[in-house]
Amino acid sequence: MRTRTIIGLIIVLAFTASPAFSQGKILESKWTAHPPLIDGQADEWSEDVLFLEKSARVNCAFRNDAENLYVLLAFEDEKSLSSINATGITLSFNTEGKKKKTVGFHFIKKMVTPEELITSLEEQGEVLSEEQKQSLREKAGAIIFAAEMLGRKGEQAPEATHAPAASRPAFKTMPEGDRVIYEFRVPLAKSETHPLGIGTGPGQTVNINFEWGGMTEEMRKAMQARTRGEMGKGITGESGAGGVIIPGREGGGAPGGPAVRVPKKYSFWAAVKLSPGE
């Protein structure tokens, strides 16, 4: 565990100390000669300017080097944070100055089986011995921080190469006092041999969309199976946890069953000017 200056971070990360930004403002990414460790801790960001996105009540900061964009999100509002665990968070990018998603990455923390973990590690280029695989299979499961590349229509995009873990998109989230920290790394370059980048470089401006919450495909299928496609007409409003309450029905159709909570959807754009370097 690294020693952290909690008092200093509280001052830096407090909402009152963070300049709010409008949708049209261009935010500055700071050049970094020493990439932050993607560990879900904010101590390496203590001197960065954090910008407050008012609609979602989340602070954000940006860094880049010649190869990657690094993003910090600091949540202090439980309401805006409540839906991320269920849906994950998607970062989408546009390098043409438009608010149109062209490439994105879905980041989600999830539990996987031993076989899924082995597959994930091998896809990242790790070579596991049979002894290592057997050791993993003896465990009940594992929590992974997954990053999936998305295409223009939001579907998972096939990857042309199994890039090593050090050059792939990555994220980590950890609670820190009264806030939750999310750290991300996204490759800038994009080529036929490295399709995981967003297709830009230092000195350029990129539009970034942050999106989480709402109804997942799993939620939609479960709801359809339970209500025979009729429950969606019963949305009554927002819950205190940042979701919407859909009245439950007994027997697949009659009102009165348990309520279904659908996470509220959050989405905002940020225009970020990447640092050209030192």
C-alpha cells in the first residue's frame, strides 16, 4: 500500500475547488513524462487541475504522453455513481470535432470463472503453463477490470491482434474515503497492427463521451421475460438512488409484484486538447 496524503487530496478533489466546465469548453490535457499507474488511486494526480462536470457531479482530469491518454474520474456523489457497478462505463471518442461516437471502450468490473480468467489472460498475450492454469482453476473465481473495444454502433469490435497488456486499454477503480476513483488508460495510436487506439496523437483535440447507467441488455431481456413486453409502460419516476422505479406485476401481468430498479443513464461530452509534449 502506498502512503497517501489524504488531507491534501481532499482539498484538491473537493467540488468547491474544481472549475466547472461547459459542453463547449476545451479542456487541457497535461503532458506526463511518468505515466500514472492505473491502480484506482488519485495520489499521482494531486497537482492536476480537476474539472467538475455539473450534470453528473463528477470531477475529471486528463494527461497524455506520446502513446496514451490517461483519464481520472473522481465521484463524490452516490447518486451519480450508483449505476456504474451494474452497467460499467463507456468512453467513446471522436477526432473530427463532432459529438458522434466513432470508437469506444466499455470498462466494467466483473466476476469471472477460472476458465474466463484464463481466456482473458491469454488474449492479453500472457503464456500460462499448465501448472498456472490448474492453480487458477482451483479458485472459485476472480474479479477482473475488463476493457472491450466497441465499434461505431456500440457492438463489441473484433480485435485484429492480441496486444500485450501494457499497450491495451485499462482501468481500475477503488474507493478512497468518501469518494470513488476511476483511472483509465487508452492508446492514442491506431494502425492495422494496433487497432486498439483512438486514432489521434499529441497536440490534437479529441471529443470524449462518458456514458453509464441505463438499462443493460441483460436487464432488458430479464424484464421482457418477466412482463411479456408490457412492463415498460409503467415507469413512474426517479428513485433516490438515481434510478427509475418500474412497478412490478404478479403472475407476469397483474400489478403488485416487486419493483424493478433501472439505473439512471448519465452521459456527457468533453473536448480535450492533448498536450503536444515538453
